[in-house]
Amino acid sequence: MTASIPARAPRAALRASEYTSALIQGLRGSAAQVRGAAVLEIGSGSGVVLAALGAMGAASLFGVDIEDDAIDEGLTLLRELGYADIAKIERGDMWLPTAGRRFDLIVANLPHFPMLPIEVKGRLSTWSCGGADGRQLLNLFLEGLAQHLAPGGRAVITHNAFVSVESSRAILQRQGLALRITQTFLVNIPDVKLALLTPGVLAAETGRTIHCYGPHAFADMHIVEIGAAENFV
């Protein structure tokens, strides 16, 4: 079988990353739970994660992003792949476009790299930046999650190991939710990101969750599943 060549290239600023690949791989590992699910992605970017969930049989696809380019790119992709009838992407900040709604599956690959906002050539201004401790958006996501999960629902997100998983666990416990790490990947830290990484985080995590070999730097990144605490016994 000959592989088909994409009809168009995705916008460079919205190109998929190792994090995107890892999230899709994690979701594919439990594809049976996606089938028939009402799905939400916070920070839908290029729309490729929603497209992958559509291919796994999701019943509905809802995306939220703050970037107009991302909404346009995502809707174009979903339309091209035949998911227009079940897909919707809205512009808005975090949970605002989903007020009063609950979902069977919520996914996110949020910017949560510990760095201050800075323009990086070839990327959107929102790329990777999670504030000095990486938790600026992650905390908002975790604090609002319980209000948007349907009974028995779950969330699957990427979570850098050098952004405390235990802090995330504590936020979720206050809402009656629990988390478990389902997979861990080693991801490259490009030079441009390493130079922007909060110095205190780099110093504390080198040799623990950040691994440097000469000029090459890598980090542990988890796929985390979240759900009601009683379901994680």
C-alpha cells in the first residue's frame, strides 16, 4: 500500500510536537474508552488530537483555543477528514466556552514549560510558556476540571515531570479527583527552550527529571489520567 501525501502542510507555528505524539499514543492505548464519547480538548491547536479521537470513534469533538489561527487550522483539518458534523471549536480562555457542559473525556496538552513569556521565531506567543513555575495554565485547568467531567468521565493530559506532579495531585484531591501516571516519555529540550527554562527549575531538576549529555538535554514527560477518586482504588 502506498502512503498518501498530505494535500497541504500544516501551519509551521502549529506543527505537532513530541508532546502531541505522546498524547495521541496514550489515548490510542485506551481507544475503546473513546468510542462513543463526548470529547473536549482545551488548547486544541492544530486540531490533530481531536482528529485522532475522531478516528477512534468519538461521538462528538469540541475544541477550545485562544488563537484564531488555531481555530481556523483545526476546523479545516476536521472538515477535510470528514468530522465537520460532529466537531466544533470555539475561541475562549480555558473553561469559559464550556460553561455548564460536561464531557466523557477531556484532553489537554497545555503550555506548562517553566519560562516567562517571550516571542520565539516561528511559534505563537503562547507557545510552551507556563510562567516561572510552569503552573500558570495547568492550575487553572486542574481547578476547573471536576465541574466539566461527566459521571465516570476522565481526563488525559501531558504533564512535565519537572512541574510537580504531587502539586497537581493535591489540587485534584480537593475536588474528589485522583491521578495516575500511565506512561512516561523522554522528550528533547531544544536549545531555545533550555535557554529560557527558569534557572531554579533547571538547577533543581538536572540529574533528576532533566538529563543532560553534553549539549543534549532531555526531560521526563508523563501522560496522566485523571478521574473520580473512587475509580482509582
